[in-house]
Amino acid sequence: MEQTAKATKIHSRFLEALEKNHFQDLPSQASARGFLKNYAEFLGLSSQPILAIFRRDFVQSEKGEIAPEAIIEGASDKGFKWQPKLTLIVVLILFFLGLASYLGYQYFSLSKNPHLELFSPTEGERISAKKIEILGRSDPDSLVTVNGQPVFLTEEGEFRYKLELFSGENRIVVETKSRSGKKTKLERVVFHP
């Protein structure tokens, strides 16, 4: 050890630390790299791979100690650390929540009765004209009938239909049917003299 120390100009206690992988006994990371380079060349080894392994596996802590990177990171890692694996898990959870929400919305949209509003005429209205205009709104993709007759819907789902009235009580039945077969029905009774 004494002869090697003289030949490499590295103190014998530092050579012992290198041999035992006790890098924490060396003054600094920079001096450890220099010692490793000189010692490898003295032994007739290529210093490049040895230094590469040292850079990969060992780092200097805030206190100046040289130790394996995993130990220093573990000691200093007291807080939360975002990792790629966690990102993947969060993305998958959000994807499946979005998919479940979309499918749930579609299911409830198909399972509910279609929307139907009737603006005119009002219940019990007395109408002197021979024809009445029926105004309303439904879902744009549903089929609307007035007293069994199909009615044209606009893109917004609004409809107009002229109906001839008879003397006395006239019953108006407006029905809408969705693509899934669900129905909604409204009735109005109007009077014509």
C-alpha cells in the first residue's frame, strides 16, 4: 500500500477507502474521481468505464459526503415526488372516469322520455277562427304527431301545425316519440263556437 501511495501520490488511507468502496471517507467527489483515475491507470486499467460507473452510482450530498445516489435521494426525498408511473395512473383514471361519464350520459339520454312543450293553444281556450296553429318544441331527433299526423321539426326541435276545428269541444293530442321508443304526450281541449 505504501509503494502504491508513493507511485500514485495518493495517501494510503484514501487508497484503502477506494479499495473498500468507502467513498464517504474521501474529501470530495472531485478528488474521488481524480484518485480513481490515477489508481486505475497505475493498475493498468482503463479509467473511462470506472469513472462512468462512479458518476452513475455515486453523488455528493449537501454535507459533502459521497454515497450511493439511491441513499442520498432517499434521505433527501421527504416530500411528494411526481413520477411517470403516477402520471400514467392519473391519466388512466381520468380516461375511465370520462368514459364512464359519457356512457352514463348516453344511457340516461336514451332511457328518459323525450322533451315536449306546447306553447299554443292553452287549455280551455275559446277560438273563433276555423283553423288553429299549434306551436311547440321537442327533441330535434324525435317524431312528433298532432292527432296522429306527423309534424315537421326544425333543427332546434320547434314545430308548427295548422289544425281545422269543429264546432264545440276539440281535443288536440300532441305526442313525441324518441328513437329508443320512449313517448311523451300532451293534450289540450279547445272550444270553437
